[in-house]
Amino acid sequence: MNVLSHDPKAAKQETVLVVPGMHCAGCMGKVERGLQALPGVVSARANLSARQVAVAHDPALTAPVLVEALATIGFPSQLRCENLAAPPSAVKPLLAPLAVAGFACMNVMLLSVGIWSGAEGTTRELFHWLSALIGVPAIAFAGRPFFTSAWQALKCWRTNMDVPISIGVTLATALSFYETVTGGHDAWFDGTLMLLLFLLAGRALDAMMRDRARTGVDALLRQAAPGALVVGREGEMTWLAARDLVPGMLMRVAAGERLAADGEVVAGTSRFDQSLLTGESAPVPATVSEPVLAGTLNIDNPVDVRVTAAGEGTALAEIARLMEAAGQARSVYVRIADRASRYYAPAVHSLALASFIGWMIAGAGLHQSLVIAIAVLIITCPCALGLAVPVAQVVASGALMRAGVMVKDGSALERLALIDRALLDKTGSLTLGRPTPDPVVVSAMPKDAAAVALALASHSRHPLSRALVEALVAAGHRAAALDDVQEEAGHGVRARWNGLAVALQRPETTVGMGTALDIEGRPAWLIPFADRLRPDAGEALSQLAALGIQSTILSGDNARAVAEVARSVGLTGHACASPADKQDAINRLQHAGYRVLMVGDGLNDGPALAAADASIAPGSASDVGRQAADLVFLGDSLLALPRAVGAARRTMRVVRQNFVLAIGYNILAVPLAMFGYVTPLLAAAAMSTSSLIVIANSLRLIRAAR
């Protein structure tokens, strides 16, 4: 997929390539470095969860050149399809090898029980031959994922973690077969199959979690209708798939149908369920000229909708891209794992060779020295180290997505965990950004006056009129019948009701937002409006304080409005702040040693969101706000803030635990293998178990956002 970059200073292009051969942090590093070495490549960011790499480059650099560059370093790739549908499951190709390894391992282990029980002579030889007949073809089939990856690397004169694994498996199988042919005492078909079984199980679990990380994106994309009934210029009706819709087409959407594209209502009135995108369960009314979004459900009446954005241009697709981008940036921990994996293969080969030579010099003989070298090759696989960071980030990001918080950048969890100061914009961030009429005034209005106000407001698209309609409908009022309705832009709506002149207009004297209902012969009814705080704002700020985070309002609004909100939530407020002022405030706090979280939604918050150590924007934020923020929360509740911080801190604790587990395993296991205390069977079990322990430890984050 090629899209123009958002950078206005340079005409750059972004190409997304699917790289199925990426399995770990080391692979990510090789892919990124290989692409960044090309002239014209600005950046390359690998996404391990989606097995993709996003390349920002000069437009003169074509996709085939990028594909060829990856092929030369052993990573076959292809251009991602235009749609955001999920790539084929990474688990399915592993299921058959896993099943074969499991079946063969169980049968060979049964034969090994007889050998361990003391079978000798012809019986032992028979069991070895039966093990070979089962084990050799099973190893050849089950080991294909590792053999293929190792061969791709060796063809390009490089190594990866599958090279020593493949060497160890091959040597163990060959030596076992040699022992069988020559009537030797030991064979390690059981250990080799167990190694492959655990390796495949660990890799399948990792793939399952990465598929699960895509589940939120897939489920979101499936909410859009597969197509729409399009009305032609001559009135003809044609059903078109969603991918064939283009801006300007007219969709006829029946009640009970979901929209296949973003658009604008051109005929009809209905209510739409937008809970998929906003998290709010209350249906939203939409009439002529109202925007509606792909994936939302038309509840009441059929409407005609003019398509304004389709395919990847819809708001639904944008949210999917934000979700898909989780984990692409490289955190400190991922870089550590990357460097460790980079040196892994040479180190393992050196240790195995040193063990072989050392035991040969010590007089152990070729057979025992080779067995020990094989054990070293097997036991030192860095799968646990490679999984320490990405698995934890994937599981935590998935948990936050289910809680309504999208993580755009996996490294943001690391930065968010260190936050000790929070700066919150007022309008649209601390508040809902939607004016609402005073509920006391609305409830006190006479029934006939409320009916007139509802009828007048329903004829206007002014934000205050729309808010008044919502409030009056929620209060159970019905619109009165009006005659001669006229709207004068900037002044209000006028009409006649039962022969009386009525108007909904801007009051001559009022403080703040408001409107006035005038009914001939009656005093004007003033209806003040206010921007309400987000639900749970007080509780959210209290939870942030309990987490050791001091919060401050930093807003571009006027001093009076900021002071009123600041008093209601018990915070210090700074008003009339320009974008540069906000950025300067963040820089001053950072120079003082604070780690700053910025919460903002508007265009003017973009520089501050980018400058902060971590940033969060609501789903209702501007495009610039959502693009600049590290995390985006859906719904209205501000409890998303402490929930995200808490999940980030739990994630980093698990990441540190994973590193301790992975490094501690190697510190204990490698010397034991080099000194001959570990057989290939025990080495296979120990190495695979360490990876499973890291994965199991990371799975504790499934509920990290609770």
C-alpha cells in the first residue's frame, strides 16, 4: 500500500511490505537495517505482530527495489494489498508440523521407556530402528519452518537464530541414526522431537497472540457493510462491494443496515448507533447534511447518503490503521533484545565449537564431544529473550484495545509507565467539547414552550440547536407544528405557532453560551449552555494522583472558562496558552526532570502531543491530534487515563521479569551444557520451557487494563 506521507516539508512516500519471515526482534533489526541502508530510504519500522514493515522513502524508489533489497538479505516479501484485511494466520502453517512432532514424540517416547527400563541387545536395537523409522521423517517434516528459515539466511551469507537450531537438530538426528546403524547404546530421536515440539509450540503460541493482536482490527473492519445499494443518475439501483465505492456515489441505506462508507445524509432522517466508533450506546440523530460514518448502524428510517470517503479513507479504516500500528516503534527494551539476538548465532557457534574442542582435548572422544556440542547448540536458543518485549507489548496492547484504548506505539507503554506529570487541555479533553443546555432550565420549561423550542431547534444545524434537540428529546418532549419556518444564518430560526411569532435566537445580553426562546406575548426564555466535564473526570484525576502523577490544566481557552473547570476538579489551571506556550511548558517540566503526559485533542495541541514524553488523545480529537498522540481512547470516560498508565506500569514490570527469566536461564543452562551435565533431551526440554515461561508470564497482562 502506498500513501503520501503527512510530512508537509518533504514529498515522501510510504510503502508497506508483508514480511512473513520475521519471527523475533533480531529479524526486525535485520529487516530495518537492510532497508535503511538503501539510498532514498528515510525510515523503516517493522511490525512484528503484523509481519509487516512500513518504509518511508523517496518517491523515486519503487516497491520492487525494496522487495529485492529484502530478498538479498534472506527475507522474501511482497507489497501489502490495498485493503486492511488481516494477512493469513501465522498459526495455520505451524499446526501440521506441530501435530506431526507431537504424535511422533509420544510414540518415540513410549519406545524410549522400554530402553530406559533396561532393554538390551536385539530389543534395544529394534526399539532404536522403530524410533528412527518414526523420528527421521517426522523430524524432516516438523523441522521445515526452521530449516527453511536457516537456508534463506545462509543463502544470503548471514545467520539467524534458526541456523544453530537447524544445525543442532540435524546433528542430533544424524548422530542418532549413526548410533542406530552401528548398534550404539544411545540415540536421541526422542530429545530431537521434543525440541521441535516445544519450539513449534512456543512459536505457535507467539503466532496465536500476534493473530489475537490483529483480532481487534479484523473485528472492527468486519463491522463495515460488505457493500451498498447505489442509486444511479437515472434512478437505477446497483449493489456495489465496499471496495468499489468512490466519493460522490449515492448510497441508499435501509433501516437495520450498516454503512459501507463515510458520507453525508442527503435525504431522510434517522438515528445511528455509533457505539462501534465512540463507545457510546445512545443513538445519534442524523438529518440532511449530517455526516455519518462507515460501520455505524442505521436504526430507524431509510436514508440516502452521499459517499465522502470509502475504503481506506473511512474513519473506520483510520482507526484500524491506528490499532495496527501498535508496537511498530522500538523501545529501549526491544533494542536490547535486538542487539542480544544480533550476536546470538556467532556466540552460540563459538561456545559449541569451544565445547567440542575442549572435550576432545580432555580426551572425551569424538562421540561424547559431539553430543555435548549438540546440547550447547540446543540449549542456548534465545527465543525467550526475543519474546521478552514484543509478547508483553502485544498482550498489553490487546488488553487496552478491548478496554477502549488504542496503543499506536508499543514503546509508548514504556514511556507512559514513567510519567509523573500530566497536562490536560480543557475543551474536548477534560470536557466533552459538546455544549449542553442547563438541565435545570430545560426541566423547568413549560410543556408547550419546550415543544416549540424543539421544533425550532430541529430546523437548525447550529451546534447549540442540535444539543438542545438532544436534551429535549431525552426529556420526552415532542415537537410542535410550525408554519413559515425560516432560518437566518447567524441569527436563529423564526416561525409561526398557532398564529404567534416564535423564534430561537441569540440573546441580546448573556454571559457565555446560550440561546433564547421568544414566543409572542411571553417573556423570553433564556437557555444557558455549558461544556460538561467528561464522565468520571474527578475519579480519574484522583486515580492519577494516587499513581503519583500531578495534573494541571493547560488550555488555550479564556481565563474565566478555565478557572471554572479548574475549580470543579480541584486543579491548577493555565489559560490562553498558544501551541508554542504549551510546548514551552512541557520543555520546562522535562528540563526539571519530570516525565510529562499530554492529553489534548485539537489542532493546536499537535506540537505539545509530539513534544511530551507520552500523549493521549480522545477518539473525537482532530486528525492532527490523533496522529500526534501515542494512544487514543474511545468513549467519553476519562478513566481511560489512569487505566492506561496502570496497564503500562504492569507491562514494564512483566518485561523486566521476562528479561530476568530469559537471561537467568542462559546463565544457568549454558555452563551446565558445556560441562557435560545436560543431554540433548534435557537441553531441548530446558530451552523450550524457558520460552513458554516467558509467554506464560506475559499472558498475565491479558487483564492489564482492568
